[in-house]
Amino acid sequence: MKAKLTWLIVFLFIIAMFSMITACEQPAADPDPGDVDDPDNDVAPPPDDRPVEFLSIVTGGTGGVYFPYGGGMSTVINRHIPYLRATAEVTGASVENTRMITEQTAELALIMNDVGFMAYNGEGEQFEGDPQPIRTVFTMYPNLFHMVVLADSDIYNVSDIVGRTASVGAPGSGTEFKTNLVLGALGITYDDFDVFRLPFSETGDDLRDGRIDIGFWSVAAPTSSIMEITATRDIRIVAYTVEEIETLTTEYPFYSGFEMPADMYPGQDEPVLLPSVWNSVICHADYPEEYVYDITKAIFENIDHLIAIHAYARMTTPENTVEHAVIPLHPGVIKYFEEIGVDVPDHLVPPELQ
């Protein structure tokens, strides 16, 4: 009896092992594509009649809005344009991005309109006498120029920066470009304070830990790298006066005043008057019209994906593009706008269409 029981146990053990081995050899079931929101897996099938081409979207640092916004753009392109595969890249932002478009080492770039205006017209320290062959694809949303200090700081006005330490933004960034223009218009130079050129995440770390007194951000509000400071320290956004905004916008008409609503950041109980500038996506003047048309169409017809990433994407519209663009539109954009009945003003028609 014991012998029979022993053999029965051995037999059952062998059957169980065989079942396990068989199960391990079966391929796993494919996930339901509807349950997967991974841009690497959720892409349009490649076309049969043409090769897939790759495009780079150059954005900014990981602590700002450009990088997730550019990532959202890449997802939309990959899902809806079968012959393109897009990737968003971390960069120093606007100035560096503009150079990469000119050098054709990237296909799409996110930049601030002050940089775009200066670059297209060959003006300013970085572009003097060297107009860049760039075109607008669409405008995105306005950036607000944050001057951030800790709540217990004795810095209450822009002029209080004199003699302090401040991060003006990463080298080659739109924030650093804008800091130089804004402070210069108000009679403040980099000789008046100790200058640090740090990306957003490091600016936040150094401000929180007291290594600098002031951090500058030109971003949509709220932005993650400022919010991260508020997890351990109270902050204050320094307001500009009406007179300062008037002085700035008189010298640089592409800037405007913007009253940031209350409660964008913890402890910010009142609206704050700040300089603002719109952001744009640009490309090279020679980028194929077909590609730009398809990209423009895909973005505007799937804008909900970008809104889910950041609420400011609600401002990414054809109407805001023709109202706030500061350099001519690409012909592919104009073709799409004509189809949907959006009038393009003469100053946004590029030379190649005149």
C-alpha cells in the first residue's frame, strides 16, 4: 500500500512539472493596445510604399514644461503620421534649439518668441548680423518670467537683485536670454550681482538650500521645478510694477504684462504681475512642406493629448498662432490654415510665398 502511494505521489509530481514546463514555453498574451499608453508601442504602422524617417524635437530641461510638451508632440506624431518617428530631446532650450534648427541637427524646436524674433531678424548678442532661416509651425502658450525667492527673503523688488546671487538660467536657454534682456531694459546688468547659469532643477536645489538668493524661470505656471521647492520651503514670486512692465514692453514689443492668478503656487495668495512672452514650435525654412502640413494637422486635431500633459496647451490654437507668432509661418502651416479657414496676415507669409 505504501509502495502504491509513493508511486502515485511521484506520478503526480511528474505531471505537475510537465505542466509547468509547458506553460513556461507558451508565449505571453499580447497586451490590449487600448490599455497601453506607451509612445514606443503605440505608433502608426509604417507605410508600405516609403521609408520611415526620424525627426528630433529639441525641448529644454526636465524641470520645465518644454520637455513633457515635446514628449506629447512626439506621441501625437508617432500615432498619426505613419512615415515619421519622433523623439523629444533634453537641451539647453531656446537659443541652443534655434542653432540646432539652423544647423539641421534637429527638425522641430520649442523656443520663446523673443529668441525667435531676434534670431530671424539677426539681432541681439547671439544673432547679430546672422539672420536664421527659421519658420513658425505653431505658437504654444505664454511663458511667465518668474523671479523666485524664499519667503523669508528681504528681496521684494526687481531692483533688490543688486549685490545678491542669482541663477539666470542655463547657458543657451531662453530663460538666460530673457533675463539679460529684461534686466537690461530696467537698467540692471550682470555686473550688478553674482551670476550663476544653472538649469531649472539645479536652480531650485540651490535656492532651496540657500546657495543662491534668487532664481529666474521663464516657464508656464505652475512648473514642476518650482513646485518641488515648495515641498520643503516657502517661496515668494517677486512682482513687477506697472511702470517696469511699460518700460520693458516699450523697448521690446514682443513682451507683455501678464497677471499670474493667485494660488498657482502654495502660499501665493494674490495675483502677481509678471513679464510674459509666447512660445513657438519652429522648423527650418527648407523642411518639407508635406511633413510640416501633416505635423500641424496632427497636433491641432489631437490637442487633447497635449492638454492632458499641461493645461496651458489649451492656448495652442490656430487663432493664437496667427495672433502671437513673431516670425513667418512655414508654407505647410499656411496650407493647413487655408483648409480650415484661418486667415494668415501678410507679415506671417514667408518670403518664398511672396
